[in-house]
Amino acid sequence: MPNMASAYPGMQAQSNPATQSTLDRINILPQPFPIALVDFTNATGKPVNFEHYKGKVVIVNLWATWCPPCVRELPALHRLTQTLNADQFVLLPISIDADAAIVKPFLAEIGLSAFNSYFDPQQDLRDVFPLDTIPATFILNEQGELVAYVRSYVDWDDKNAVAFLTQFRNTTEKAQ
């Protein structure tokens, strides 16, 4: 009697099952795209914008306390900040919660009281990034131009995450 398990194409046992990295979800733009400067606030309420971070690769992560995939992503983002070279990279997790006052207690409740979040309660960043799907991560090169984005959960604990982000460094040097 023939083996029924291999009767259909694709039903054969895989010797090395392929694992797909969530980094594969990140869309790299064919060329850098300039973005408008829109203010958001830091933990003390001071306005900041992406101009403050020129010279570094900026990882902008838009999230909210009411978004389960966002909350799932936060611990890995926190660990990512500890592995990135702060002279070359900056992570800007920006909460779009309508009430910024709930964010710090929420982060403490989930064991991330040291996690530094920024805020955009009026969602002014919608002028630059679509905010209809979160979590969303937007990567800016050292010149402050958008070079990649993903509008989905990403496992930033992926062993290739830092190498993936490094490709966006020194874009002016590569072009020369």
C-alpha cells in the first residue's frame, strides 16, 4: 500500500524546515524618501522631531497600550536598544495613546519601567506616517530620510536584527 502521507505534493517531511524571519516583512524602499519634520514629545513633554537625530539610523516604532501586538513587541525593542551602538542608532518608540499619562504606569506594570517612550497623543505623525495599522516601524537613514518600513509585528530579538539595521548606515559613503 502506498504511503498516504506523501501522496500529495508538499506533504513530504522536510529535512530542514524553513523558518521565516519577521525581518522579511520589512519593506526597503528603492531610494530614500525625504519626510516632513513633525514634532512629538519626550517623557518630560518637550517637543522633539527627527532632525535631532540626524547622523544616526533612527528606528521609529509607533505603538499603543491598547494594541496587543505592540505590547508583545516592546520587550524585544527594549532589548534591541541595549545591543545597538548608541553613537550610530537610536530607537524612538512613540506611543499614540490619546492620554500620554497612562503610558509610564503601563510600562511599569509590564516590567518595562526603564523603557523610554516618546509620545504623540494628537497623532500629528500621521502627516508623515500612516497610523491606521500598528505596530509600525519606520527606519530613517543618517540623513533623516525614510529608507524602510513595516506595518506589522517584528521579532526584534532575531539574531540578524542588528545586521539588518546596519545596512542603512553610511549611505552617503556607499554612494561615493
